[in-house]
Amino acid sequence: MERVHVRASRDYDVLIGEGLLAGCGGEIAAVTASRRCALVTDSTVAPLYARRVEDSLRQAGMDVCTYVFPAGEQSKTLATYGAILGFLAENRLTRSDFVAALGGGVAGDMAGFAAATYQRGIDYIQLPTTFLAASDSSVGGKTAVDLPAGKNLAGAFWPPRLVVCDCAAFSTLPADTFADGVAETLKHGLIADRDFFDFLMRQPIRDHLPAVVRRNVEIKAAVVAEDEFESGKRKLLNFGHTLGHAIEKCSGYTVTHGHAVAVGMVLAARAAERLGLSPKGTLETVLAGNRRYGLPTECAYTAEELYDAATGDKKRRGGKIDVVVLEEIGRAKTIPLDMDGLRAFVEAAL
Ligand code: NAD
Ligand code: GLY
């Protein structure tokens, strides 16, 4: 088992290995004195892994109650979030109890937001079961739900107490869902670590899962340690996200986050190269990463549709919106654009 320490407003560890869910109760008992847990999971993950986690928690001497919501981004709403809060209250969880989020980024973001706000904040544990959640969303303490106006518009920064990444759980992921995590993995290489990106282009990710998750977590942890609340460097993690979130919204959330980010990175690379903000060849490198792992490269929406969706994005500051561009492979920077600049960027992206 690997362990990565995350420095944040409250430090925590990320454990990475194969088969860790079966022993997660002992690891959780080591970081909390609480003996009551509300397990929050989705309808696909529950029949696969909930029993294993419940048994392990009970073996560690804990009481467990389990809440299951319908799987998918369409559930990441105020309504489901409200239902989770109601469940915590009905089960009389107190401030010294904790929530465990079992599943992908949707379970983690939503259960994390419930934990951040229930009785003004209780502890939570992340038990990611998608490659994306293990490599990205379970680390860093961003929690949220979507609003009709856009992605993740209601949320909080709330660090978990512990993250347990069981890479064996990825064996049951559909190929497309695994690829969602590949998109965020390529992103980490593109923005922060050229050697890692080159490794991903030489080696099949599936042959190196714990090592790849570990590098993803290290890259994200380093950024979060410097800028937990996204006033500066953390914005770099949003490479491909301004237009990626716009694609998700335009599709009514039928395009998954990872697939939307994959296309968003291509669009950002094309626009930046055309506008002279990234060196020539950047777009070709981003395209090569997507093609190698079967990720999409084409956008189904017009510049007007993307612009309208992106201007509702919460990354807008006053009259400005931040976009991330690659200075070279492995190094990124943020560019604040006014609304005319964003329009020009979106038009250059297509
Ligand atoms: P998800 O949680 O919807 O999971 C994808 C699908 O895989 C779901 O149908 C789920 O039921 C299923 N699934 C999960 N684990 C499985 C397993 N082991 N075997 C079989 N099926 C399994 O989506 P995701 O891609 O994990 O996460 C995307 C979400 O994460 C988005 O809402 C995105 O905004 C968010 N996100 C948050 C952050 C952050 O920093 N908080 C970062 C990136 C993404
Ligand atoms: N996924 C972007 C972040 O965690 O900041």
C-alpha cells in the first residue's frame, strides 16, 4: 500500500493499493474516534462494493447506515443533496459521527458537500471507486452539486479525513468510465509533468494503475498544498474545464465529465495555439493523448452555444473569466479574458 500525505487546512492521507476496501474499516478507525458512519453510495456501486465496506466498518466496531442514490451526474442536484442531509438527520448523526463516500466523483462531491454542511460540518472519508475519483476528485476537498445554471455552482471546500483508493475496484468499470479518469490523468501530465505525460504515451495506463494513481495524487496534492482555496495556482487544474463544463452543460450532462474535459483540452490547445499563446505542436500532442486512449477530440456544439454555457461558469470573476493554456507540455498558465476575449478564444477553439 502506498501513502501520500496531503497538506491542507486539515492534513490527511491518501492510501493507494489493490483490495483496500475490504480493510478500510481499520484504516478509518485509525483516523477517527467516531463509531457511527453514514455510507453514501450510488445504485451501481452499492451492489458491487457496499457490503464489503459495511462489513469492514462493522468489524472495526462501527455502526453503519447506508444511503443509495441513482447513479449518474443527473443525480448531482440540490434534491439528492437535500435527501442525503435528511437521511443523516433521520439517523441522528451527530457532529462526532462521519460520512463515507463510496463511488465516483458524483458520490464524493455530493456526500462531501453534505458532510461539509450537516450540522455546520462533520468528518467524511473518500472511498473512490472510479479511476477519475481516485486520481482527482477525491483529493483536494472540493465538494459540490450542480445547479440548472451550471456545474458545481453550489459547494464548499471541505477536506476529507482520509482517502482510500482501491485500484482493484476499477476492474468493474465500463471502458468509457475508465477513460474519464484517463482524461484527468493526461491533464495532470500536460499541466505539470512532461515526464509523466511521456510515460503515459509509452506505457498502457492499465498496466501501472497504483503508480499512475499515486503520481496523479502527488501532482494534485502539491497544487492543493500551495493553493487549497483556488486563488492562484489551483486554477491550473482547470485546464480544459472552462469549455469542458460548457460541453457538459450543453449536453444536459449526458456527456461525462472526463469526456467533456478531454474535448475541452483539445479546444483550449487549439485556441491557444492559434492565438499565439501556446507553441506550435501543442494541439497535436493533446490530440495524440486523446487518440491513444480512445478519448473524443471533436466538439458537437457551436461557438455561440459554448460561449453562452461558459459565461455561466463560476470561474468567471467580475467581467473576466480565467482560461488555462499550456506554455509547453508539462507547464501551464492562467489567462484572464474579458467577455470579448473569451468570445475570440471560443471561436479560435473550433
Ligand atoms: P460518477 O461518479 O458518475 O461515476 C461514473 C459511473 O461509474 C457511475 O455510473 C457509477 O455508478 C459508476 N461506477 C463507479 N464506480 C464503479 C465501479 N468500480 N465499477 C462499476 N461502475 C462504477 O463519475 P466520475 O467520472 O467518477 O466523476 C465525475 C464527477 O466528479 C463529476 O461530477 C465532476 O464534476 C466531479 N469532479 C470533481 C472534482 C473535484 O475536485 N471535486 C474533480 C474532477 C471531477
Ligand atoms: N479538478 C479541479 C480541482 O480540484 O481544483
